[in-house]
Amino acid sequence: MPEPTRPASPTQALHTVARIGPFFAVRTDPPGPAGPRAEGYVPLAEVYAAGPPAADRLEAAPPALRHRYTTVARRLGTDELRVAASLSFQGLAGRLWSLAVGCAALTGQVPGLEPRRLWWHPEHSAPRELWLPDADADAPQDSVAPAPAVDLAERVRATVIDQHLTPLHRVVAAASGLSGALLWGNAGSALAGALGVLHGWLHAPARSGDGITTEDREAATARARTLARDLFATEPLRSTGHWSPGPRPTFRRGTCCLYYRVPGGGLCGDCVLPRVPGR
């Protein structure tokens, strides 16, 4: 299998991946003198830090997370904050999967997305809600060979599940009362969605100036296939749904994200429900 071309720096790798679409993009520009917080961003490490116990579940959530829930609920026209919590979790999971899996497939490397370095804005949407201003801070001086596909899956799992989704899952479940299975189902659905967008982009006609050769696309396709297999082979994703066989496998989750409860909402394409309840 041909090796993917590795950009010279993590920032260049992220810029390459951003060509796939807004969910695969992240801000990497340097902040002003006052830092990202002056623009309303908070490090995700703060988002994952639960507050002291409170009579109201939501009051125990970090302020940025409460802000996100009310923002999403207002935009969707719902007063059910647990629906906003579910969809917010799935949205952030999708962004994290897209960055990690996109870089892993295209470059053979996994970007450093440590929660203390990755900043998040509770009111913005893709691509502006995530900011990694020091993407090259820990980059090695010399070129690093692409990692074997089996190692990539472990690195992606450590980056997304261990560093981000596990603490986010804990905080969201405590603040919203949503079941753990539903939230992990959202994570599995988000990964399947990111893989689907990546697959479509890799198999679309090449565009002039996209910097991706045929050999790069072949290598990325093979790596994405291995990542999908390995990431869904173990918990917490293994029990989130199943893949149907075929030239382009499709994912069917075992839970529902509750989007149907939004005014005018329906069922997602991978939903476990056969029809909208009560309709």
C-alpha cells in the first residue's frame, strides 16, 4: 500500500484535512494578546470539569456546557434541554472524530488535540467553534514516518475517546440525565458520519489544486477502512450499532439521539426507530 504524503507540520496537516469540509476544519491562527478567552473560547479541559453537586442537574454542569445547551435549544426551537444536550454531544464528537480520523487517514499521523490546548466556543458552529492556536507546539523537528494503520487506531482512540469523549460523556450524563448508551450511540453515529463524508470526498473526482494524488487517495482509503474496523471492534463503540455489508457499508445505531423531538424534526438516517413515536 502506498504511504500517504505527510505535510511538513501539524498545522499544514490540519489545513490539508480542512479541504474535506467544515467539520474537518479547525482554527489554527495565533490568538491576539488577550488569548482565545477574550473571544469567548474556553479550553475543552474546562468543559469536562464537573462543578459541585447541585439540586438542579444542569446547575452542576460547567458554565460553557450550559451555555451551549441553551444556545442549541434556542436555535432548534425546543425547551427540552436534554435534547439539546444529546445533539450537542453528538456534534462535538463529530468534530473531534473528523479532525483525528481525517488526519490519520490522509497523513498517517494523529494531531495533538489535548483538551488543555483545544479551545471551544459554545455559540459558534463548524468550522469556527474549535481553535488550536499552538498546533505545532509539540511537533518534532524532523519528519516522522506515517504510523502503521493498527497503531493509528490506538492513537485515534486515545485522542478522541480517552482524552475527550470519556470525560465529556461523564459530565453530560450527570448534567442531563441522558443514558450512557444513548451518548455512546451518538459517538458511534458521529464517527460513522465522519467516515462517510471522508469516503465520499476520497472517491469524488479530483479537483485541481487539492494537493492529493491518486496514490494518496488510495492510501487514505485503505487507512480509513482499517480505522473504521478497529475503532468499532472494541467498546465503547462496538455495542453502539452494526454495519451492513456491501460496497459501501452503512451504519445502523442501536439508540436514538432524540432529534425527532425537535419541532419539525424527524428520524436520522441511521436511527434505530422504524418511525417517529406517536406519528
